[in-house]
Amino acid sequence: MEHTYSVIMAGGKGERFWPLSTKQVPKPFVRLFGDKTMIQMTVERMASVVPTERVCVVIGEDHLEVARKQLPMLPEENFIVEPAGRDTAACIGFTAVTLMRRDPEALMIVLPADHYIPDVDAFVKTVKAAHGYARSGEHLVTIGIRPVRPETGYGYIHAFQKCDASEDCICYRVKRFVEKPDAVRAAHYLAEGRYYWNSGIFVWRARTVLKGIESHMPNLYRGLMDINDAMGAGDRERVASVFGGLERISIDYGLMEKVDNGLMVEASFPWDDVGTWSSFLRVSGLDEDGNYVQGSPICIDTKDCVIFAENTKVGVIGLSNVIVVASREGVLVCDMKRDQEARKIASSLDEDT
């Protein structure tokens, strides 16, 4: 794993987890599972792959203080601060430039800070297999999750040709990345068997992803080279100015949909992006009435609910398929099927402040 760096992306607002997640302390930095925050769990997981001194967190200036507080084991230089939020293509390109200035042979394991991956051993095995393919050539490697339901909230990867298989993993050539489907298409993807959930986990050499950006996203590449020059001159204002003008687009749409050197390793670990409150019913232990409960709420005749009580007394009577979340920041009560709309409340509150 020499020259290998873990790159944990900790951007985003986490609005769908209001009121526990807020603009000041978004989803990666709250305790959704036990005593550790999601970013603490992710850093701990990645420390099983690479040494802690090569675990990096990409973060905005607004959340740098809370990140330092929660991750005191990381060296200061491993907090890579984005000048603005410009989506994952700019984030990854900026980080690749930053790491190559530190180590021209840098290889990046890129992943979000806030996904649920309970089997660390299986995760490490899959990531190391993907790492081997990334080291073996000019490959852009991603990890795909075999779907277990016709999910409409995830993007998919179409894997069309098996190029390698062993006891540890199966690797495919990637035909295409596809956007979040409707219910009919998601059911087709599940039945077809060659479509995988896009985990958002990537493994590649920094120079390889920059070469891909140069070929398929020339405007972004020119901006990154300007940023590299500004970094060399110590001109932080220029870095921020150029970065703020970069296109806002994901690495999936901007790059991975266009390349012919993409590989996908099939994950051997269970995974969920835990994107909404209702997802806790999939990934967490439930009580005898099918409720996910955190804190000490009092529940009477309550079934199939998500109830989160943070340092406050909560009582729920006669409800089913409802989300109840009470935190220092506010109270959310909503129908299970409308949990995506929590972000509307968070956005409205941000506008009022």
C-alpha cells in the first residue's frame, strides 16, 4: 500500500437528516449509530487499509473545526480544505492535484464519509482487490454493489464483461454508468443481473484520473492546472477564485460515463448509503414491533416507525410508518414515504437565518 492514500469526501449538507443533521454539523459528523459519528467510523475502517498518516479528509472550511475535533489522530495536512462546494468531479480533481504535489506516485482510494458498511473485513478485502487493479495499469476502478431490491434512489453501473475472477473478487469491464431509474427500469436492472448499485467508491492513480479529466473534461483540467500553479506560488486567493468558477458536476457524469478504461469490482460487503430516515429500518436492529429506536422514547401501540430522541423525552402513541425525530435543533414528524422532504424544511430554515 505504499503511495496509497485514503480520500474521504465529507462535503454535503445532509439535509434529509434534519433536525439531527444541520448546516453547521451535517450528517457525517452526527451519531446515527451508537457512540461514533459516521466519519469516525469511516476513518477507522480506512485505517485498516492504509496507515492513519495517509488517511485524508476533504472538507469545507465551515466544517474544518468539527472535523479536527472528531478526528484528532489525523495530521493537520491531511485535512484537505475545498474552497467551495463544487460536487465530486472538482473535489476529486482538486485532491488529486494536492496529493501529487505531496507524492507524484499517489494512488487514491476515494469514498464518501457517510455510508453504512458493517463488515469491515469484507470491505478491506474488496478494496484491496480494487487497489490491485488500479496499480496494475491505467485503470479507473469502482466498486459495485449487487442490488437486493429495485432501488430508485441510487445510480447504477452496467457491468458487461467479466475480465478477471478469483476467490477474493470478480472484476468486470464497465459498459456505462446510468442515472437513478424509475421503478420499472429499476426492476428491470434487478432482474437483468448485470446492473450494480453505484457505491461512489473509486480507486485510481492520481495521474490516471487527471489524465481522464484532461481528455473528457478539458475545462476542469485547465482550472486544476491553474490551481496547481497557484498552489506552487502560495497564492491562496487565486486557488479559491479559480476553484469557485469550476463546473458543478459529479465524477460519474463528468468522467466515468465517458471513459473506456473503467473497471468494476463486485463488493463482497453489505452496503447502504443511509440516505434518509427510513433507511434505518433496513440496516439497524429493530424492536419487537419493528421500530428503530434511539434514545429512550416511550412507545405505546407503535409499529414500523423510526423514533430518534436526542436528550429529550418523547412519547409516541398509536402510530405506524411514521418518523419522529427530536433533537436540540427541532422536531420532525412525517410519513415514512415522505422522508425525502425533510430537506425542504432544512432549506427553508437556512433561508430564514
